[in-house]
Amino acid sequence: MTDPLLSIRGLELAFDTFDGPYHAIGGVDLDLQPGEALGLVGETGCGKSVLTRAAFGLLPSPPARIVAGSVKLGGRELVGLPERDLRSIRGAEVAMIFQDPMTYLNPVFRVGTQLVDAIRAQSKGRIRKAEAKDIALAMLEKVHLPNPERQFRAYPHELSGGMRQRVLIAMALAAKPRLLIADEPTTALDVTIQAQILRLMGELVEDMGLTMIMISHDLGVVAQVCSRVAVMYAGQIVEDAPVERIFDAPSHPYTKGLLKALPHPFKPVESLASIPGSLPDLLHPPTGCRFAARCPHAGPACTSGPVPFADLAPGHRAACRLHLEGGVLGGTGAFAETA
Amino acid sequence: MLELDDLRIHFPLASGEVVKAVDGVTLSLAPGETVGLVGESGSGKSTIGKAALGLIPATSGAIRVGGEDVVGASAATLRRLRSRAQIIFQDPHASLNPRMTISRSVAEGLILNTPLRGKALRERVAELLARVGLPEQFLNRFPHELSGGQKQRACIARALALDPEVLVLDEPTSALDVSVQAQILTFLKELQAARPSMTSLFISHNLAVVRFLCQRVAVMYLGRIVEEGPVAEVFENPRHPYTRALLAAAPAPEANPRAKGPRVDYVELTGDIPSPVNTPSGCAFHTRCPVARKGICDVDRPADLEVGPRHRAACHFARDLEAA
Amino acid sequence: MSDAALPAPAAQAPAPRRPMRFRETRRMAATYSRSISAMLGLALVVLFLATAAFGPLVAPFPEDATGAVNFEAKLLPPSAEHLFGTDQVGNDIFSRVLFGARTTLQIGLTVTGIAILIGVPLGLIAGMTGGWVAETIMRVTDIFLSIPGLILAIAIVGALGPGILNAMVALSLVWWPGYVRLVQAKTLSLRNEVYVDAARALGAGPLRILFVHVLPNCLSPIVVKASMDMGMAILGAASLGFLGLGAQPPFPEWGAMIAQGRSYLPDWWWCAFFPGLAIYLTVLGFNLMGDGLRDVLDPRQR
């Protein structure tokens, strides 16, 4: 069992707001093995983007504040590292791509210039311009941009959304980082273009032995590229499983609720079950399971203290007492003490 | 109830070029039907939605709402139109005036079109909001105090205030989370049952949602309808190459995405969607089509061919493609 | 007609600790008060307003503001009796400064008020309509804006004759184009908002859209600009007064007082210094307050 590339333990993060601390992340444990493609899914406000940004110091420090926990990249602790060190890690070892490619490319510089700048910056100036240009062109080809020479000389507004996203991927991967974090990379793209980009990302993951975290609110998107899926709710991971098991054997009530609420293009669905209630107020987070207020199976033990993970199968864990007791709950609120 | 007859909407650009947003669309919605309009960017679906309400002027063709043509209509006709057709927009955060309370926003249609005022108006607004699940305390709140789902409900209440016969929904749930989307979709489905005479045009890029809500679907590409028919039929038996590609690309919530729907070959499209400024000659799709043939597809615009009961596709080879 | 009913969303958050109604106002007030410069600005403006309101009541030598002459007391340095000293005709400068505050306030309010009354409607019209009406308005605005403000004001006063009223007219004519630009730009962007489309779909005509939907959303930039403009208008009036084109002596207008005091520099520095200080502090106050308001009302524009 190799050491995980990324290891997060007990991470807690709060935002200091006008109304008090907002506990955006409430204790997250996550391990990422080298070469894995993890999908981080959840709805708005679950903390998926905050989690990855917090891990690499990308959140402005007031108001964000890491309350507790550790984040280790290749064994090296990141929490508490000075900004200078974090900056050298970002770009070179960890690369991020974001949702809207237009706002992440400078409109007044040519694509090639930005690529070359990024490559040289990530190498800390050791690579010269000519060499960087070769690397850039090679990357543009790798992301299947037709006619790389021409794209190199183009301005961002001359490219379509899909092409710009490819450029961003090229920029992110040029320094051969160990970890790629893709935050909703295809949400702003059309469906057919999205399919192309997802296929590209899957290819790159295999080709380059890349480790990747893909953040999305769309389970379908994540299913196409990732081998493992972690579901987040209100700042906590509630279920973590290989991709087939998430769809075939969802175990956490929230995951089940999510899947029941999704319509399917090819299977006629009579009705969509919605999850009653709404997100808890993270200014005063509930003790214990943050989903308990909306859970049809919740019992008194659920809100008394932190919920440990239950191991359901190799690589499949769910933070739910239902499975911990190994038993079936009888009705709402009743608890079977034994299996 | 809602008829589009060879509708063309072209926007001239300053450079002299023309954006052919809608390029010859003919579609007919019977009273009580919910028809989905799907497509990607540049397909023209949103443009059609707004044009049906008279918000965008059409260049040629006709849009008939309950028999009355909206294109080039007089002010009096447009005023009548307002009470017969309504629209719900995509972005709930932008659809409500940030400086007006929810009740005032919802009341707008009533103030403009009915003599209701004062107490009677307030009561009607409260009733409308209650029906979409927004109880009393929401009446005097401002939009920024509501969540996305709640704002969209308020927009639905606003649109339903005038009891429209035709409802256009422009991506109403795209900006919402899965569980909120499920609630709104369930509500819309119940609404269909409660108002069987109301005709709906449901514009979306999300095929799953369209499958859930619509009886018929029309697929658009670059301003033209490429396929149209009963939704189950079109999704399971697509006869236009673009529809096939769209269905193949649609992310489905399942573990093995390659094992898609029953009979669709996996076809990934290369290249980008052309801009509606430079619509390709002949069949708009020929630049990316896996079965396009030179000399035919790039020259002649395909006519609608009948490929099944009430199912048509605009492809030269629609009948030849294996029903698979 | 029985309709489908959506389940009500579960209680949002537990009731917020402060009542919803004024929460936004409170938040804005709290943000504003966190900025030292903004609070300083506010303090200066309040001081100015208080002086304008109550100054004439507490002035030790009120007759000095209206032209009394007292040659024995001429050019006395600041002392307990004459806090700011006396000028060349023996008038107590402190009293004159206090009286001058009222004039200054009048000028600032009038000029800004008239500029808004002219500029905002023109800007709204230019933004809402298109075509030659908008073009004409904007070109005329451009013409006015291309002439340096003070020069234009001087020219107008020169044509109308010196005097405080004419100075105000001149300054108003110089100020209104700025509002046209601001409002036109904002209106253009608001016109394309989704909620405007929604209103049109509900049957709203252009006038209704203008007053109900566009105008209320234009207000914050107008408020910010107005508060900065108060300072600038006061400075403008003082400049005209300094040039002898505004208030005429013995009117206690601060600019005119500096002009008078200029000849007595540097030995009798207090004649020019104190009115100058008054202008400085007042303008500074309005500028700081305007900055603070902008940060609070539209943080994106920082």
C-alpha cells in the first residue's frame, strides 16, 4: 500500500463573517492515492470548492481561517506553511483549472505568451524562452488543439470556450504537476464540447499518470472520468466509494436522496423524490451528523456526537450510523441496537 | 395553441454580417402539450422563447399564440398577448428586481393587467405565493434574502398570476441544485396535471429533465429544428446524427457511461459549434457530421423527412440511418 | 382553480439574531464605521452642517458678518476674544467663518441639486432611448465636458456679472454633464437586465420600466457622486469667490475672504489662513465621506 499523495486529516475551516464564524468545513478526512481520479460532488454550499482551495492556501486569510487539521502533500505538511512556500508548490506540484476559461486567461496577451510565461514561472526561471515555447507547443498538441501553431499566436477571445479550456489544461499540465484539481471544468461548456473535454481529461489522467480531483455538482460528469467519488454535504464528506458502487449501492441517505432526485435521459422516471428541508445554518452547525435534520432515518444517536465512518466494502465508506450498527433501522427514529 | 411558422430571426451586426439566430423554424404546440426545445449554444432556442412573448422582434415568418400573430403585432394585440402567454427565465437571481419586495414583483403583472388593488391585490399575491410554497413571511422580503430555489418559485408565481394559456420556460432549473431542481420539476409536473389546458414550451439543454417533463421534443442546431417527435421515440430512436451525438454526450448518472441508452452508437463530435454568423451552407450540421457526404450535405438544406409516427428529422439520410 | 402546491421550504435558518428589516442598513453602517477615513469624513461633514445651522447663533460678533467696521480692532492676531484674529476692517474672522458656512452649504446644495435635476433625467433619457435623441444629448454633454469646468464657470459669470447667485448658476451649468454620463452608462447596463425583460413580458411600458425598475437601481452611484460633488462645488464656489466673481464683500464667503486676506500675507497670515482651513476641512470631509459611501454601497467599484 503506497503512501497517499494527498492526505487530509480532520480539516476544519471557518469564515469570520459579520454574523460570526461560518463553519464551512467541519472535519474532513480524505486520502488520495497517486494515479487516482477522485470526483468530489455536492450541491452548492457543501464546501467542495472551499475544501480544495483551503488545502492549498488559496482562500484569503481573513476571513477564512483553518481552525484545525492537517493537509499533507507527499508527506509534507501544508497547513501553516508561509505563503512563499505555498506559492512554489502551486503551479509546480499542484495545478488547478477552473470553471470559466474566459476569466482565467488575460485577454490582452496572446495564448502562447501566457503559456510560455506560466511555464517559465513554474520552472522558477530555469527554462529559457525558446525551450518553453517548444514545451508549450507540445502541450497544445497534447490537448488535441487543431493547428497548435495558430492557437499559439491567437488571443483568448478568438478561441471558443472548449478551446480555451484546453489551453487552460495545457497550462496547468505543462509543469507536470503531481496533482490536478479541476473545479467544475465543464459546467460552462456545451454538452457535446463537454464530452470532448471529459474524454481528454480521462486520456490525460491515464497517459500522464496524473492524480486528479474533479469537483462537480453533476454526478454524470464525474462518472465519466473518475474512478472514485466522494460526496460532500454541509462541509463534510458523507460517502466515499468507487464510482460503480456510488450508483449501484449508495449507502448514505443523502447520496440516496440525490440519486432519487435525478431524472435520467433514457429511463422514464415517474417522479423525482426531493430531499425535504434545506441546508443547516453553518453559523451554528448542528452537533453530530449535519444531515440529520433532513434524514428519514435519523435517530437520537445521530445528533449526539460526531459520526464515524462505517466501512461497507473495500474503498467504500459512509458516515452514517445506519451502517455502523450494522443493522436496519426500524422506522423513523427507532434504533435497532443489534444487527 | 402556439405555432411557429417558418420563423426567422436575424440580427444584423455592425460589421454588416448577420446573425441567423433562428433560421426557418416551424413547430406547432397543441393546447395542453408540453414540448421541449433542446439544443446547445447558438441553437436559437432561447431566442424563440423570447420572441414568442414579443420581447424580440422577428425578421419574417409568424408566431401565433392562440391564433393571433405576434410578429409585427399592434400594441393592442401585444397587450392581449401579455395575459395569454408568460415566461420564466433561467437565472432566478437576475429575474427579480433587487429593490422590490417579492410581493411587489409578483404583483407587477396584476397591477398592469387587472384592476385589482389594495387589499384584494395583496390577498391574491399571498395566495399565489402560498401555492408555490412561499408562506407569508416571504411577502416582504427582498430577493437577496431568498435562496435560488425560492427566487425561482417567486418567478413561477409571477408568471402564473395572469393565468396564462401558454407558458414558456427558459431553462428554469439550470441554475439550481439537484434537490431544489427536483422540487421545482415535481411542481411543474403537478401543474401540468392541474392545468391540463395550459401549453408549455420547455427550453433546456438538459435531456434528462426534458424526458421527465415533456411529451414531445424538438432538437435544434444553429437556428433550425433537426429532429422532432414524441420524447421517448426521439430519445430511444434518434434519426438525426446530431441528436445521436447529443444523446451520446449527455452525462447520465450511472456508473458505466459507455453503456448508454438502448440503441445509440457512441459518436463523439469533433470540432466546435460554428457561430450562427457563419452558418455552414446546405445542412448546418455538415461540418461536424459523421455521415455527411460532399456534394449533398454541403449544398442542399435538408427537408423534414418523416421517420416515424409524428416523428420527423431534417437529414438527407434520416431514413437510411439504421433505426438501430 | 385548484393548483399544485409546492411544499414550503423548511425554516431557512434559525431566526437571524437581528430583525431582517434593517439588517442591511445595519450591515452597511457597520462596514462604514470600520473605515477610519470614512468616519473622519462623516465627523467633518457633521461639524460643517452644525456650523451652518448653529454658527450664526454662537458667533461672538455677528455684526461683523454683515459689514460692521471697527478700525481700532483691525488686524489683531488670534486671541481669546478673537479666536481667529481680525481682518483689515476689524471684523472678527471667527464670526465671519461661522456665517460663511451657511453660504457655503447653500452653494453646495444648490449646485449639486440643480446638476442632478438636469443631469439625471437627461441621462435616463439618453440611456433608455437610442437613436438621435440619445446621440444629441451625449454630444452636447461631451461638448460641455471638454471645456475645463472652472474656465467655463468664469466665462458664464463674466457674461452674467459677478454675484453669488450668478456663481451658483454658472457652477450648476458646469456640473450637470457629469451626471448625464454616469446615469446614461448605468441605464444602458440596467436596460438589459433580466428583470427588465420580465417586466416587459408582464406588459410594462418603457416609462414604467424607467421609473420602477431602472431609476431605483441607479441611485447608489448618484448618491456617491453627489457627496463627492458637494466638496467640489464648494471648492468651485470658493475659487470663483477668490477671483472676485462670486460673493462680493462684505459677504462672508470663504473664497472671497481668502482673496481679501491674500494681500496681508505673510505678516497677518490669519486673514487668509482660517477661511482656507475651513474650506480644506469641509471639502476633505465630503470627499472622505463619498469614498466611504462608495465602499459601502458598491464594493465592486473599489
